[in-house]
Amino acid sequence: MLRREPTQALRALLAAPPLTPAQRFVNNPTPAHSAPLFNELRTSFLTSYLERTPSCERAVCLLSQADARVHNDHVAFRSFEDSRGRSGLAFLQRLFLHFGYRSEERILIPAMPVNATWLEPPEETDWPKIFLSELRVRELPAAAAATIFGYIDGYYESALVDAAIAADDPAALATTLEKPPWSVSSADEETLRELGAEQPGLAAATEYAAWTLSHGHRINHATILLNTLGLPAVDSLSTLNAMLRREGFVFNAAGGADGFTQGSLAVSLEQSSTIADEVQKEFACGTTRSVRCSFLELIHRHDGFRGFLGQNAQGIFSSTWAQRKSPAEPG
């Protein structure tokens, strides 16, 4: 595996003082399995994520310079369910369960044809929770579904994950997550987004599909846990949002009391997210253009709540929408 010099943010995320399971809102006594392999895999996928998500790199650095204890609460991955019902969610879950993660409850995302679940890391580690989702492609209009199936059908075979794990090769596992296994054309990606623009009721699904065809199973977002920061002046998510907005961060205006925060103290979970950073994407047809990729999420947990809420996730998903803008974003 090619070794890259760790950035300041990566060092802050991987080398911070240890936290107790209670401080991390983790409850899974399962022993970690193949921990050195997973630690290499985590370093690899976080390194790649930070390279394409400068907003997260900068946020972690700003907080670290203020003597905050920055903990990565969770990372998220997207996938598809193919024409034969083979599950991308189960495909990805199989990988993480090998290392001692425990599968938790399914999550219903309102008004989206998406299956989701989350995985709890072993208590003895400092690993993040994992949020997994998949698009139920068969619920899209037939033409859109056929386009997607043309790319994804035949990929989600458990043998692919099993072979990568058996090889004990972090580079092979990282490739499974980081390298899109298909190559979408610019026209097909744009057609999916245009369908959502023409039929707003489909927008959440078609934007999800376009993003996942473009980026595959790479990290969609990583998340900073407010509870562990230890900054006296930052005692609420709205305060943290405001602090970062003053530094020029552009947030997803998905709603909430401050316009950016999903959830509330009443439901024991609050979340906000930035608008996804853009990367140059080369499509199968040779066209290269700028597309939204990964973003940063902030999370504040209350009353020992360890999981996730579908109504919050619905707003967070829109951080990657091509046309999503914050009131603070020009244009």
C-alpha cells in the first residue's frame, strides 16, 4: 500500500487521547477481529476522504488548534440494490462485521426508497460507527432503473468481499471501498439528475443514484462528535455551526431552529452538515467536470442515544445534491 504523509487532521483523528465507550456512545462488547488490518484500512479510507474533502481537513485543524478533542463519530457509505435484489448494504456490512462490528436496527428514511442500517464498533477500539444505505432501484421509473442496473448488476457478490478479507490485504479492501466498480457516462449521470429536477418527488432518489454511480462506495461523509470537543464556548450544535460559518464553511440549509440543524434535544439527536466539496470527475465518455463528492457532518448526542434517526438522515442526504445551496452560498 502506498504510504502517504498523514495530514494534521488525520493525525488529530487517529492519535487523540482514548475515550471510554460511554464517552463515544458505544455499547458493543464483541472483541475486535483483525484489528491491525482494519486500522490500516481506516487510515487509508480516511486519508482519501480528507484529500477530496478539504472542508473536513480544515474544520478538524481549526478545532484541534483550539485544543478540542476531535472524535470521528461515524462514517457513511452508499450503495444499490440490484435488479435481482442483491444488496449493496449487505455486501458492505459483510466487510465490517468481519472486524467485530455489530449490526444494529434498520432505519426508515421518510419519502426515500432507501434501506439503511448502522453498525456499532467494538468497545475496545476507537473505531467510528458505520452508517450504511442502499437505493431500492426497482422503485424508480423503468427507464431510470434500467440505466442504473446496466452499471451495477452482477457486482454485489459476497465472494468479492470474502476474497479481499481472506487476502489480508488492506490495499485490496481499500480499493473495494474507494474505487468505483463501474464507470458512468456523463450523459447518464446528468439524465438522472434532470429527472429529479423535472419530477421533484423523485429528486432525493435520483440525486442519490447519480452520486453513487459517480463515486461508488467511497466515504460519503465523516462526522465530528460535539460531545467530546471539550470547548466551553461550544455547548450546542447551533453554536458550533455558527462558529464554522464565521470561518467561511457553507452549510446545508436543510431546516431546523437555526436553519441548519436536523433533530432536537427532544429526540436526543442533533445533526448538521456542510455542502459537499467538489472534485473533478472523469466520466466513461471522457468528459471531465466538477461534481459534488463528500462532506462533513456534525453531531450532538443526548441522553445516551447511540443510534440514528431517519428524519434527520433525510436532510443530511441532500448535502450532495447538485443544486443544493445554503443561503450563505452565492449564485
